Amino acid sequence: MPEPLRRAIHLLVSEAVQHCQEVLRYTEPDQAHDWERMTLYRATDAADTMGMAAMLIAAYCQYTGMSKDRLESYLQLSQQHSRAAGPTDADRAHVAGLLGKEAPAGAEHQGLVRMRHGRGERQAEKAQWPEDDPQKLFTEACLHGLRAKLCDDVDALDSYLPPHVAELARKVAGVLEEPQPAPA
């Protein structure tokens, strides 16, 4: 990968990670008054930023002569879903499962809808127990710790995170060095 492209991709991924951290931040109880708006803004910002990264890489691949079929395969176009269409039946079924409601009518005949409802039910069941998945907790702590270090506001972690996540986020922030300019 050419160095200018690599740096552009790193910048976009860093921006997307910051948006993801803000999604997590706005799920905390002290943000209850504005969580719907801000989680949607930041989740779509993260998705759009990663979309820009993908399109930048795709444009480079196209520039270097990659075939249209191969490029479309790598872009996984069959997975593409436009937000402009709004939530799908599968999305509504997932929410119904999360909330302990019945699957939408006809879901038994639609594999994806049925699967997403079941996933929601399983996630709702897991939500009854303390969050203890080490990988998830570590990822969350890394995002919060990184953002706190970048904003020079490590002390704020205690004001909005559960104590065990705040402690881990503080450790993450504590080992991060100040960014240094790249050698010329």
C-alpha cells in the first residue's frame, strides 16, 4: 500500500474509532436525555467514515487495474444496506426479541427475520447477567481510555463509566504515550 494511502486509511480508521467511543459514551446513564439522537449520529458517522475508507481503497484498486467483478466481490456488495430505506423487517424483529416481544407476523417464513428475532432474545437473556465478556470489556476500556488520553480528560472516566470499566480505561490511558511527529 502506498504510504499516502496508508496514512489516509489510518486517519479515517482513527476517526471512526472516536465515533464508536462516542456511541458507547452516549449509552451511559448520565446521557439519558439525548441518547437516541447522539448514538444514531455517532454510529452513522462511524459507518460513513469506514465507508469512505473502503471507497478510498476501492478507488486505488480500480486505479491499479483490478477487475470490476473482483472489486465488487471484495466490497461485499450483497451485504450493502442503505440507511435511507430505514429499518428492515429483520431490524424490527431484532428489537422485538430484545424487548421480549413476539416476532413480527410472518417471521416464521422469513429466515433472516426469524434469525434476528432469536438473536435479540439471546441478547436480552444475556443482558440479565453482569457484563463479563473480557474481550468486550477490554475493547470498551480501550476506546474510552484512548479518547480520555487524547482529550487529556482521564479523570472524567470515573464520572460516567462503571467502576470496573473506568479502572481498566485508566490503565489503558496510563500506558499510552503522547503522539510524536513521524520522523522526516
